[in-house]
Amino acid sequence: MLTDIGGEVAERAEHILAASRDLVDFARHRDVLSGRLALGIIPTLAPYVLPRVLPRLQADYPRLRLEVRETQTKLLLEELSRGELDCVMLALPVEGAEVETLALFDDPFVLAVPASEHRPARSRVSVEDVDQDRLILLEEGHCLRDQALAFCATTRHDQPAGLGATSLATVMQMVANGYGVTLLPQVAVDAELRDRRVTLLRFSEPEPARTVGLAWRRTSPRKKDFEALGKIVTDTLRHPEVRAKRASKGDG
């Protein structure tokens, strides 16, 4: 077991190693979004953003070698601090003076309810209308769970229906079968709303929402890379009809 001093030495060593990796990146890096880039992303974004963004990224920046790490926010930030990740895509804000962030888009929440409740799909609900006893959440550690609890102004953290749910797909199946309701981020609607047993309801203004963005170490020399990546994400999500360019050798 590390002593208090040993723990501080280890933490300082991690920062030194991260800074040395940044120095190597600075010496080697030439073109924007080329070479290896380790991207971390939270589970409530990865299955909905990556399938739309990766083809465009590959077409526009064929020299980029992207490595993706999907896990919860706390672990992503720890790995970012240690230099194991170059940047992470997550819900803002992010605490820490050593991290720089770039907001990409606002992601409103909708209320998913069982269609058997026969609520008009165009009706709007308020946050106060959400039955906290029926609110199905992801397991502890997911930032989406914390956001839902905050928006619904509840102090309950012992939601039995939410325990063990590790994905939005599982939560949506529980809603479809009448076990409760949940908050679904707009970015996940197209992928998760495939079941006629679920109805989505919009919230009254101001709609609850999360802000999605990128975060990286302030010491990183690859800020232009992260800004270019952010532009790809926002352009692709803003214009879903745009298809990735064909990247084939010999064009032009």
C-alpha cells in the first residue's frame, strides 16, 4: 500500500509521463488529424455518434489512426490525465484546471413511456410530471443517471428498477414492457425508438438537456486536431443527410 507521500509521488509521476507524451506528440505531429489519436467516449454517446461520424472522419482524414475507448466518465478522465487518452467526448462541464474543453452540441432529453399509457405523442410534460417511483435509470457511475436525478429533483438513489441496467437499450426494453419510464437523450432516439410499445414525450420549455463536448489536457499540442474532430462531429450531426466522401486512391 502506498503511503500518502508515495501516492503523491505516483500522481506527480503520472503527470510527468503525460507531459512527456505530449512533448513527443509535439515533435512528431505534422498534419491535422493524422497518425494515432486515442479517443475516449461515454457509453451513452458511443453507439449513437460514432456510426455517423467515423465514415466521414475516415473519408476526410485517411491518414488518421483512431483508437476508441468506451467507458464511464470518471475512468475516461483518469486515463486522460495519465496520458493514455488524447481526448474524450463526454457531457460537460468537466471539473479540473488541467483540462480544456470544447462544447459541441446540446442534447435535449425526452421522456420515454410505455405506449400502453395512451398519452398523446405531441403532448408536452414538465419535469414535475415524472413519477420518480417509476423512473428507470442506468447503474451507478453513468453520468446520464446523475443528470436524470438532478433534472427530476430527486434525492432517491435506491431506484430498484435502475440497478444493473448498463445500457440504454436495456432500459428501453424495460420501458417497452411497462416497468416504468426513463429520460432518453435526443441523440439516441433514432437508434433506440424501434419499438411501437414506447412513446416519446417532449418536455415543456426550458427542456432539460445535456451539453456534449470534447476534453483534453491543457498541455496537449494537438488542439487543432481536437477542434477539427469537433467540427466533423457537429457538421455530421447537424446535417445527417450528408454522406461521407468516397476516399479512393487515384481520385483527382
